[in-house]
Amino acid sequence: MKKRKTILLAAIVWLLALIFASPLLLVLINSFKTKGEIMTSAISLPSSLYLGNFVQIMTESNFLSSFFCSVFVVAVTTSLTVLVAAVTGYALARWNSRLCRILILVIMSTLFVPFQVYMVALIVVVRNLHLVNNIIGLILVYLALGMPVPIFLCRSYCVGMSREIEESAIIDGASRGKMVFAIVLPLMKPILATVAVLNALWVWGEFLVAFLVYGNGKPMTLPLSQRYFFGTYTNQWNLILANFLISSIPIILFYIIMQKHIIKGIAAGAIKG
């Protein structure tokens, strides 16, 4: 009976894995097809590994400029998010007062407000600050919208951290700022890696905020550059899928590199619990 349950569970897991992986498999297959082959059959294997889609993207579109623009936006946004969330989360974890609890409630309550509710107001504010079609404006908006969850994660992690090391550093003459950056932040490395990955995944593939705030700014981010492959009467699916495949590689590599730190963070949280 136990063996049957194991086999059934394995079959369910493989079935779910196949369902979730099938869209990625279709992207991979159709990236190496011509537009005619895709229109004929999107689920068949390509007759040959056609590399013309990738060559056309690299030579005839602004892929490289869009790629480096996205890298810049993700790097700056993620770095600032990690730094601000770490310091704010630590401060909220060590500041025990009624005002602190109210501040935490206000920060977390923003998660329950849909973006569409304040979308128009956000655009009006950004326009009044003359940050529309501005890469700095886009980064600031990403920074503001992406703060609640990282702050919550960092605060929760800091609550479980021992205070003895911090008190020892203060006794040895270290200032509060030096103690935070030299001792606390290295101890928060697992949760900061988790925050970095989550934030990078969101910013790398985000379209709506970039479209509303950055609009027709140059150079475009990768999600914005994709819209030029969609036409009124026809879509260049061969270029769309090839572009998507190339664009996914950097963020997947980033996740693989940071994965061990995420696992450490989960393990550390389990031990503290």
C-alpha cells in the first residue's frame, strides 16, 4: 500500500511538472522556427534549428540597448531595495513601541490595496515631479512599490536574531551604524539574498509600471521592447518567442547563483523557529 502511494504521488508530481513546464517547452521549440512553421503548427518540432530569429533580434532591433537598460534598472533597484529593507527591517525589529507597531501596520496594509486603485494617482504624482519617461523616475517608483514585502521579511528575520552579538559590539566601542553594517547585515545575508532574487524577478519582467511611468523613454527595458513585435493585424511570434528566450537566460542564471543562499535562509529560519 505504501509503495502504491509513493508511485501515485510521484506520478502526480511529474504530471504537475509537465503542465508547468509545457509553456516553456513551447517557447523553446518555437524559438527555432520560422514564422510560417509556427503558423502551421505551434506544437510540432522544428524541421531544423533556425537561428535567423536570434540573428534578426541582435542586428535589426534594439535588443542590446534594451538588455543593458534592464540590467541597469534591476541592479540599481535591487541594490537600493536590499539596503533600505535591511536597515528599515532591523530598526523596526529593535524598536519596541506603539508607534512602531502602527508603522508596521501601515506598511503592511499597502499590500492589500490593488495597484489599479492608486495607479492614476501615481501617474499624476510622477508627472508633476517631471519623472515621466525618466529612468530615474522608473527606479524610484519600483523602489516605492517593492518595499513592503522586503521590509516585512527583513524585520521577521531580525526578530529571530540574537542580540548578544550586537550588545558585545556596542560594549567594545562600535557605533550603532558600524555595528549594523559590519555585523548585522552579514548575518542577514540569507534573507537579503531572498529579497534580491524576488525583487530582481519582479523588476526584470515587469511591464505595466514601466509602460505607465517610462512610456516611450529611450532606451527601453526588455518588456517594453517586446510590444514592437505585436502588430495591429499580425504578430511576429518567431521574434517574440526568441526574444523571450534570450531575455529569460540572465534572470535564470541569477536565480541559480543565488539559490544556495535562499536555501540557507530557509534553513536558518527553520532552526530559529
